[in-house]
Amino acid sequence: MPKGKPNKRYTPEFKIMVVETMQKERLSHREVEKQFELPHRRAAEWERIYLEEGKEGFYVERRGRKSTGGTAKLKKEVEEDLIAEVQRLRAENAYLKKLNALVSERVRQEKKHK
């Protein structure tokens, strides 16, 4: 593409038509790119998507950065173990807070009686 020319957006239907034309007429990537005035390697990329994902692959938005992980899916038993541990730790935390309050109250009362 010449410099200064904005990127052209192609519809999914157009991409499907290009790939199917290439397959029906047994054209090379370069021949198809010349025939449809496409940038270099565009036909090869579309053919790869078509073969790997089918026609539906052209309706997926591919622009922008890829997601890096996000929330990982855990196995059911691992998730249950983690939930149980969180509940146990919350109960332990509540117990220690109450114990600390009782000890503080006892110390305060002992200082008051002296």
C-alpha cells in the first residue's frame, strides 16, 4: 500500500468470496491479490482463517491487543478448596478479633481495679 493511504476495511462477505474464488478457480495468492487489488499476503491470511475457523472466523474482531490471561478457569475441586480455605480464614480472623477484644477488655479492667 502506498504511504499516506488509509487502511482499507473489507467485509466478511468479501473475504469469503475472495477465498472461495481462489479455491474454485485454483488461483495462487498473488493472482487473487492482483485480481482483487489486495495488499501482499492478505489472501494467504484470509485463506488461513477460512481453513482454521471457517466462514465464522471472518466475523471475529481481530484488531487491538490480545488478552493476556484474564481470569483463569480453575478446576472445580481446586475452586472448592480455595473457597473452603477463605471461609476458614475468615472464621479464624473473626475469632482472633474477638479474642483480642476480650484480652484488651480484661487488661483495661485490671488496670482500672489497681
